[in-house]
Amino acid sequence: MAGLTTHVLDTTRGRPASGVAIELHALAAGGARELIASVRTNADGRTDAPLIGAAQARVGAFELSFHVGAYFRAQGAQTAEPPFLDVVPIRFAIADPKAHYHVPLVVAPWGYSTYRGS
């Protein structure tokens, strides 16, 4: 399955993060950004559909922006104001458009981690 998927895990609550706004931009040389998708995570912390489907997959640089500050405020989490983490950007590249790329976010109000999953 080619394309791009993601999910968000809230480590402070020990469960998927529902309702996180996510934007995906394609990055071009010179800094130009093209909005590819703007979605929210579902009850399982995932998007309802791949952010990039197999037919749209291409070689290039991309950026996922996870709006975690608004998510943690909505959860009533104790954070600083302004929040330490507001929008978490993850820049990555697709080298093989025939491969599946899964870029999850594991997050708490004070830190995050990511990896290339399967």
C-alpha cells in the first residue's frame, strides 16, 4: 500500500488523541509550500483516509503540522500559556512513491517523538 498515513498518541492520557488538527504541505525548492490536506484525527487518533493516496504519491519533501496546543487545552491538560508545544512540525521526505510511509506523533504537553512506522 503506497501513500502516507499518520496517527497521534497522547502519552499523558495513555490513549489515541482524538480531534487533533493536522495539515500536510508539500515543500518546494525556495521554501514554497503547497497545502495537500487539512484533517482532524478520529476517535482512534488516526485520519479517516490516507493523507496521500497511492495515486498521488510522489518523491519530495513534506511537512506535517500537528496542532497539539489546541488539543491539550481542549483536554484540560495543565500547560503553560502560551503552551510549550503549540504546533509540532515534522519535515520528512518520500524517496519511494511506491512505498507506504507512516509518520506518527507520540506527544505530551512537554515533549514528542516520531518515527517512520509501517
